[in-house]
Amino acid sequence: MPAQPALLSTVSAARAKGLRCLKFAVPSLIFLIGSCACAELPDSKAIIARHTEQVARFENVSGPLSVRKSAAILADLKAKSGDIDILDKQIALEQAIVGSPLVVGNKVTLLQDGAATYAAMFAAIRKARDHINLESYIIDDDEIGRQFADLLLAQQARGIQVNVIYDSVGAINTPQAYFARLRAGGIAVLEFNPINPLAAKKEWLLNNRDHRKLLVVDGLVAFIGGINISSVYSSGSATKRPRNAAVNTVAWRDTDLQIEGPVVAELQKLFIETWEKQQGKALAAKAYFPALKVRGKDIVRAIGSTPDDPYSLIYLTLLSAIGNAEKQIQLTNAYFVPDPQLLKALSDAAGRGVEVKLILPSHSDSEIVFHAGRSHYAALLKAGVKIYERQGALLHSKTALIDGVWSCVGSTNLDWRSFLDNDEVNAVILGREFAQQMQGMIDRDLAASVAIDLPGWENRSLLFRAKEWGARLFQRLL
């Protein structure tokens, strides 16, 4: 997210956790990024209309499946999911727009909060035999960051190649000595779109940030989601904290996935594409694409999105899924600054009888984002959308569950920056079995949330209304 050397102190002080630098430095940066502010989200209806329906096609460890086998998989999936029509419509549309395959034979493990995620990551890193590829928006020089550094350096010393991509703004508070230590140990380290224009290897794209959180080990197992490398995630969201606790001491609620199986190759491709696009030194010759085996029954599509794309693939995927929903939409997200098309899609869904639930933060590390999102509550509540604010933890999760069969987890927030300016990565998982795990997680979040009702919301203070109005002026930059 944008910053420049003269503004680093402002950004650093406002960063709190480091995720939303721009949110706090907006007034000072408008002139600097005025040109990029002209970018607009695409006309989603027009793009979706241009893509005619296709026959659903799947892939396995051996490659694309025949039309007959694909049809059999879809029929079985629908039978187990209650013949939900979204499967036909959404699979066809994603196939036409996204390009990445829908892959069968995977095992997806749902990871809640940092402690469980880091434990699973550390276990996978210790088992590495060939290489480790880590890409993260934030890598902090704190207890967790140093645990990662120590483990990665130990593996590099054993001859396992470690490659690391970090975002220049996301790691703005991380001393260069941290990364120098990694490099000195033989780890290949790449800074994504450096803040310093003199360090840029290509066009200086300050507004394009790498917001992905991706770990791939031996090309066999991958982790994606919302969790950065930082000790703020160390406390689980079940931890009891005082309500007035500082942001950096409150528990963080987040979600990640551990993925094993043939779809890992698609996530590996995304890492390597980023490395090459950023003109990193040639990667050491390793088995980045090993022969993959069936590891489970989950059907997964990996979706990467960058500003280089003609339109955000993740944005269109989500909008189309909302548009195809028949029964229920449940979105959990940390930074909710919706554009008009997303607002309309949610309102239209509620209007046609779909139960729409939004689980959003009750407080945030970015006050301006928090109030910009709240400025849309009244219109959504009037349209019949149900809104809940998560209590007792700082919500940082980015998930979707639609019609109890279409699940999505990744790094993408529901804001303009994620859809227009950032590199992001999400995974779509089809099927009732995984969706039931998602539903259990959502139910726990709902139990820890407070419902926002329209009469109560309309009685909020003038101070809150003023903050919402002011924050909304900058929502395109958020």
C-alpha cells in the first residue's frame, strides 16, 4: 500500500499491525497516487454476460478429465449437495472467466487462528526435503518472525532451498537486518515492489502491493489464507481479553487452509509467476513440480488475481457466486469497503429471498476503514441483509460460504484495494462436507457476535455518523 520515504514515519506510526498503511496516510498520499485512483472496477454484468455457459470440466493428477467423467463428478457433487443449481452455473462461469482448473483429489484442512496455522506450517517446513517457497505481505521481526527465520535457515543449511517474497510496505517496520540474515544463510529473498524507487527493478508500481499469504513446501503442500508472519496472531480468538485492550494485545481471529493434492501445482505456479514478474534472481534448480498424488476428495480451484489482469478474477468470481446464490450467503471479512456492484449484488440477493449474513469486525486496526464500511450498514439493513459484528477478537478472516456448498478462503478483503491494486490469492472448495466445517466455524463466530438491527443503528450517535461520512470520502483508496 502506498507510502514514500518522506511519509514512512506517518505510515509506521499509523500501521498498528501493518496491514492497512494507506488507510491512515490517505490525506497525505492523494496527490501521489491520484493517477491510480482513476482505475475503476469492471462492469461485472457485462463481463459475465459475454461468457457463454460451458460444460463443466475437471482435472485430476493426470490432467483434464473427459466430458463423461466430468459430468459424472458434477452429478455426484450435486446429488450429495441437494441438487444446488449454483454448482452448474458457477462452475461454468468460473471456468470461462478464471482459467485455472477445478481440480479433484485434494485434502483441505481448515485452520482457525494463528496458533493452529503456525503449528501446521512449522510441521510442514520441518518435513521439507527439496524446497520451501514463502510469500507474505507481512513478515515481522518478532517472536513468530524469528521462529520462522530460525527454522528456514536451519532447512537451508540442510540443502533445502528456501525462497521468500515479502511486500515492501507490509514489512515496512521490519529491519533490513532481518532479511540480511536470511540472505547470509543462503535463502533467496525478494522484496516486492520496493518503496525506494531506486531499488525498483522495473516500473515503480508503489500502489501495487503483494497482499498474498502463501507457503508451498516441496510442491506437495500449500497454505493460504489471511494469516501473515507476525506474533499478533499467536493468541487464538477464544482467548479472553479486556474490551479496552490495545490493538497489539487483543486476540486476532483469522482463517487459513492447508491444501494437499494436485491443486498445489496451481498455487506453486502463482508463486513462481510473482518471482519472475518481480525479476528475482533465477530460482535454484529444484523439483518445484513433483508428481502429485490423490490426497483426498476435495474439489478445489486456486484463483490468483493481480492488477495486471484485465479485471479482478477473484472479484468477478465472488460477484457471480452471490448472483447465483439461491438460499444463503455468509461472508466473513476484516475490511469491508464495498463498491456499488457488490452492494447491489448483496441487496439484490436479499431481495430475491436469499438469506444474506455479513460477519464484520466490531473494532479494527484501521479506524477509517471500519467507519467507511459502517457507512453502508443502513442501506444494507433496509435491503434485508443481516449484519453481525464479531466481539472479543480483532476479526481478520476472509471467507465466504454460499448455499452450503461453495466455500472460499483467501487473502482478499471486500474493498477496492483488494480488487484493483493488490496481488491476492483465494481457493474455492466445492462440496457439502467441507462446507459443513465452514458452517461450524461461522456458527462459532456468530455466537461471539452482536446482531446490528436497523432501529438501533439509526439511533447511533452524531459522532459515529460524522466519522462514517468522512471515511466514506476516501473509500476508493481503502
